[in-house]
Amino acid sequence: MILWLWLCWGFPTSAGQPDSELMARYLEEQLLADYSIMEQVARRVPRQAKFLQRLETRPRMSEFNVRSTIISRYAFTTVSCTMVNSGSEAREGVFEMQIPAAAFISNFTMSIGNKTYYGEVTGKEKKNSSDDKAGHKKSPSPTDGRENGYETFKASVFIPRKMQARFLLHYEELLQRRLGKYEYTVSIRPQQLVGRLRVEVNILENSGIVSLEVPPLRNSKQKSNGKAEGDVSPPPSTVVGHTKTLAKITFNPSVVEQTRIARNGILGDFIIRYDVNRELSVGDVQILNGYFVHYFAPIDLPPLPKNVVFVLDSSASMVGTKLKQTKEALFTILQDLRPEDHFNIIGFSNRIKVWQQDQLVPVTPNNIRDAKKYIHNMSPTGGTNINGALQTGAKLLNDYIAQNDIDARSVSLIIFLTDGRPTVGETQSSKILSNTKDAIRDKFCLFTIGIGNDVDQKLLERMALENCGMTRHFQEDEDAASHLKGFYDEIGTPLLSDIRVDYPEDDVEQVTQNFFPNYFNGSEIIIAGKLINRTSDKLHVEVTASNSKKYILLKTDVAIDLPSRNDIRGVPGLEDGKGDTNYIERAWSYLTIKELLNSRLKSDDSQEKDYLMEKAKSMALAYNFVTPFTVLKMREAGLHSEPPQEEFISPSTDGIGEKLQSLQGHKAPPGLRRQQDKQRIKISKTSADGDPHFVIDFPSGKFSVCFNIDGEPGDILRLVSDHKESGVTVNGQLVGAPAPPNGHKKHRTYFSTITILNNKPERSYLEITPRRIILDDGERLVLSCGRSAVVRSRSLEVSISANSNITVTIRDTISFVILIHRYKKPAPYQRNHLGFYISNSKGLSSDSHGLLGQFLNHEIKLLQESLNTSHQQVGHNQTEPLKASPTNTLKVKGRLVPVVWKQRRIYNGQQEVECWFAKNNADKLIDGSYEDYLASHPFDTGTSFGAINSL
């Protein structure tokens, strides 16, 4: 729906006649910025009478300026336009701007001569249908899709002769992540050459900006599926500059450059795409003045298997290009299916035709070949039985889920495409909606695609909303093949299912949607809410999800910083003096209103619909948003008001840490979280840590033994080897560092990597470094050591305490704790490293070996040689520790090992161990020599002492 704002000054209109003096003045002013083409334009103009007539009868646009600030995905955009009527009579000036359908207009002001008019957002009367049509921005086909998701704002005024009009439009939107990128688009279609045309976009992302790109102007929305093709260079005169967290992009074409792009002034869409740094964690949580917004988009997750049914319209209206392009897209999509996926195809018109009856087939070369043949042979005929097709598809998928018990291991979905309205079978929209919902029963999601102008897009949108899906709409003359492929790419790689984000009930309120059936690769989950307890210094966040065979729990405490540190002023759209500069609060209100609108669209209860409408209207009025329930009315500000000013301050790099702090999970108050985590874990003394220092605890003998291993950098030590029995092997790789000044060693060594391998009941391994953990049990998962998380699979649990420790539990009978040692300012002889501790060895067999494993199920006797050289055995009744003596010995498997008394620190910093120390690289204490414990690679699972095997 187009918004018309008619303001007539009472001057008569006249077509006017071409006047040489007027034309010369026009050219002089229009081309003032570039004299080089004056002659060429002047020579051409007299031969174009229609062009002269058009110039004479409309004001010229002297300035078109777009300025935007994007702060943590939330975009504020200000469009200013100045039109000059240099003619002798009043003429109509039309300001027209295409804006994203997902955006909310937040302000509009214009001045004509010495009068200023400002927009006031008011509630729309429920029964006033004429106002509905004239007073608000509403898309004739409401969709948030990028292909057709634009609406037109239009304001028309009469400008007195020799005067100018200035328009100032503000709108806001929350950028959505698709295919791994955020896309910000500005429509530059002034419909004439402009003397001063400028676009300036400032981006502030404290997580760090990556993959920033400015593709060529998109002259038609029909030519983009989110991927740049062909020439990928920015438009002429574009300047891109950015630091780690800030970016500034300007587009300032001269009249000559505009002419080369499009002589009619319709330049196209100026597009900016970017992403932010991210990792598998609880996500990016930002808090400001009692409001929070939470962005969750993990990476490095293995894809979930899909069970997909394609339901395709093959009615007579699909004849020609539409069906041809649909087939082309499906051919490409079928090639992109993964071997673990299952699929089927349904074609529908009057009749419902199922490719493979009563089953979903696996992805094999033969099945893909046969499916392509089936699609190729589809021919358009008959009517459109939407209800029957959806019922058939839902039954097919429901039966497959029930028969194969695959709920927890894969993602099921229907992709439905049509170009028309229901004409056969059930044709009532309400019945089709209820039938579809009853058939699906929240077991899977429905994604809908509409092509052309005859499609019932409201029906498709509501079907998708009610069944956890998304919808897209393409025009008939668009490139449907690329659009279909682009839409499939968005949903073709599910990574998580059943995602739930929780916060303490006593700490938050009015939280937006926090349960999501699926998370697709390249997308993002966004939650926002209000804080109840503003005096608290932290907010606890937990994210639970399923990933194939794993259950994932991510949790952390997010620090609540001082409001002044997160305050950003000078944001466009907030310059009205109201002092509302909380972009997080506006993001919360934006999301809340969108959810209320969707809830109302899904509801069949009239009372509930009225309640949701009033709630959305109330919030829209509070935040000055133009929505379907609010209207923008123009008021005159006074006879001698100042014209609207474009007050805009772009983000500065000065003191950016004070202006905005992205409160991510690991940024808790210094020392708070780490100290709590380390106090909570319980570890035994049996360990290998530091340089590396080994400690073996013998609780039954009430004493400990310790030794050092002076290895070489790069050596891989076998710490635990029980591959044949319990299936567990632990290897540690050494990294070197210079020795401290005046030390007796030539160098130091530390554990840089710990590898834990397990082959029972199924193969899996963990590779741990001070910064990340790789878990691979057939599907690769990368976790950050800087984020608290819990991951459970069939026989393995990994629990991470951020920047502190990792606990690995195998079949509930074996537990290892790996301590993380990281230095903020390491000395030359220090390295970030790991410590390995055994906290539960019940599941390891008596045949386990390795530098630590060989002592877990074997007793060592401590002997003391008295002055008369008779041997005394230290028994279980001796409670006083023996004092250091050069004659103390250990008896190990018949070997006598001299030891001395030492104190050794356990590296969690909470205790020291008194132990009997064996010198010379544990000579005679361990079986064999040091070289016998060297593994050939991190995944070496030596099955017996001195033997080598690979997992």
C-alpha cells in the first residue's frame, strides 16, 4: 500500500511550455557538480521535446542523502531529499522511497517554503477502512523475504514557484542473518539525476566485523539470491574503510557517474553484506539500561540429516517459464542433498501424484537420477488442489517418522510451492489452515513459496507461521530458479534442533520467543527482554539443544556493566530530543511488536486478535513505529518553524570501549567465574602438569610418588593406554619454551595438546588445546575453552568451565579433568598449556598402561633402610609421614627405586603434595624407558607396552 500525503498550496498547475532560459538554468544547477558534460547534455536536450516537457513540469532534485548507523545488527536509517521548483508556477514534487518490508517508519518531516510539517504516529481506528488504506505503510503481499520484501513510501506536495521542499524520513530495522551474512540494502531510485547524491553507512559491531563486502548495484530485486555473481567490485565512487569493530562505507557518485549507471536516475539497490566473529558458545549477550538482546549463531557444527518432501504445483497455470525454472531449481537442489538425507516428491494439480508411494528414499545416485526423470516429465494441467497435496505430504512424512523413530536424530520438513489459489477440493482458506495444522501436529516444519500475482500469499504466510516455517514470494518475471535455490540454501543445512534459551525467572521479564524448533546454518536466533533486578551484577544464561546424537548445554554468567559504558548517542532517528538512545530497548520493542503481529495473524479467536492488536498498537505508539495498527498523520508545526535538520553523528573510534561493550559470555567480572569454577571441581592428586611434573597418589598406602619427564618439544607422551579393554587412550603432546634464567635445564616443556580416544561402544576422540576442544564421534564439533558448555553423547560427556577446566566423563566410570593454564602476559619461559588429572579410574582395566595408567591398579611399597641396614616395610598402620632420607626406596614390581622427600604443588593452586620423588626421568619406577612411551602421532593407541596401533 502506498502512503500518499497530499498537501496542496492552492496554486494552479500548468503544463508549461519549453523555455530556453528555464532549461539553461536547470542544466546549470543540475550539472553544477560536473561541468565536463554540460556541452554534451545541452546539445542533446533540444532534440528531445518530451524530455524538455518533463523537466519543465516537475521540480528538480538537488540533493538525495542517506545516512545509516548499524549498531549490533540494529539499523537506523535517515533519508533526506531536497527538491527545488525553479519554474514560474507551483508544481508537484513527489518523494518516493522503497524501504524494506520488515522495517518500521519512526518519523517523517517535511518543509515547504517557510512551513514545516511533522509526522505524528497515532492509533488507527478499527472500523475506519479508508484511513487504513491511506494512513500507513502496508505491503500488498506481506513477506519478510529479500526477493520481494520492499514497500513504497510516497509523499506528494505542491511546491510554490522559486521555492524548495525538504523531506526527512526515518526508519529502523533489525537485520536478519541469511546464508552467513547480514544484508543492509538502500534503494537509490530518485528517478532523475541528482547534483548531490550521497550514501553513508556506519557499522559498529563489538564482536568484530568480518567478511565485509559491497557488491555492484542491484538494478532489479529479481536478480539476487544473496550471492554476488559476475562482477563483484563495489559501485563507482564507493569508499570502504574499517577497523576490527567499526566500518564506514560511502557512495558519492557524481552526475557523470550516475549517467553511466542509469540516465533515468533509477540507480538500483546499494547493498552491504557482512558478518561478525562468532563461535560455538552461549552467544553474544548485550545489556543496556535494563534491557538485553541475545544473538545466538554457533559455528563448526555437523549438519543434521534431513527428511524432506517437495510438494510442487503442476497445475495448468504453471505452464511455461514458471514450471521450467522450478524444474531447473529442483535439479540443482537434488544434487545438494547429502547422503544421510531422505526425500520424496509430490506433484499436484487436480490429482496428487507421489513419486515414491508410502516412503522416503535415501539419497543415492540412482534415486537422484530417477527423481530428476520424474521432475522432467511433470507437465502442467488441471486445477490446484492445495489441501489434498499438503495432506498427502504430511501423511507421508508422519508415517516415515513413526516407522523409523527418527525424531531425535534428524530434521523433517515440507517445501511447498504454488503459483495460484485453491480451486479443487477444499478451497476455503480457514479449513486448509486447520487441516494442515492438524496433519502436521508440530512434528515438522512447513516452508511455503509463492510465485506470481495470483497466489494467495496471506494463506501461504499463515501456513508457514503456524507450522514453524518461513515463506517467500517471487514475482512472475523473476528468476525463480535462483530464488528457489537461494531459499533452499537457507534451510538446507539444519545444525541444531529443539533450541531453548533460558534465563532465571526472577531476573527477566517480557522475553521474546525463546524456543526454536531448528537452527539452520548461516542464520541467527535473536532473543530480547527486560531485566527485573537491575542491581544484579550478572545474568545467567543457558542454551540447550540437540545435535544429531549429542545433547548440548551451553551456560554462562554475563556481566551487567554500568549503563554509561554502553550508552551511544547521536544515532539517527533519535535526534528529536527525547533522550531515547537505548538501541537495545528499541531492538526489544521491534522484536516484540513483530511477534505480536505474527501471533495475531495466526489466531482464530476474535477476542485474542483484538487483545494482540491493542497490545501491539500500544507498544507502537510508545516507540513511535508505523505499523498496520498505527497511522502517520501530518501536522503543521507553525508558520515560521525551522526546517527539519538532519542531525547525525557517526560512531567514532575514540574511546569505543567506553561507548559500547559487547558483553559476551567470557567477559564476567575478573576472577569471579574462574575462581568459582575451580573451587567447584574435585580432582585427585594423580596428574601430569607443569613442566611436566607427574604425581601418582596411593590412598591405601597414604603416600604419593612423583617424578619428572624431561622430554623434547614435539614429543607425544602416552599417559593412559587401555585401548584393548576399556577402549580408552590418552596422549599428551609437548611444546617447548626457553629455560628460566640461571636454571639447570636447557629448556622447558609443557602439554600443549591432550588427545583422548575412545572406541567403545563406538569410535570417538577429543583433541584439547588451551583455546579449543574438537569432539569427533563421527560428526565434528568445535567448542571454545572460553565458553562454559556441556555436551553429551551416547557414552561421553564433556563439561567446560570457561577458561578454567574441562571434565571428560566416559560411560560414567572414567573421568579426566584437564586444567587450562593461560597467561595474560607470559614470561619468555612460559607457555599456555594444559594439566591432566585423573579423577575416576574405576572403568579402566587392570591391564591399563602409560606413564600414569600403569600405576592405577598396582600397589607400590615404600621401604626405609635403617642405620643397621635391615629393611622396614611401611605398612598401612603407619600414619606419620617418613622424613626425607637418602636411603628411602620404593619397591615397584620387584625393582628398588631410590626416592627423596619433596613438596610438589598441585596446579589448580589450592593444595601442595608431599611426595616421594624418583629422579632420572623415573628410571626403574616406570616400566622400560622414556622412549617406550613416545607415541608416533596424537591418535596412536598402542595396544600393549611398546606396540603401536592407530584408532
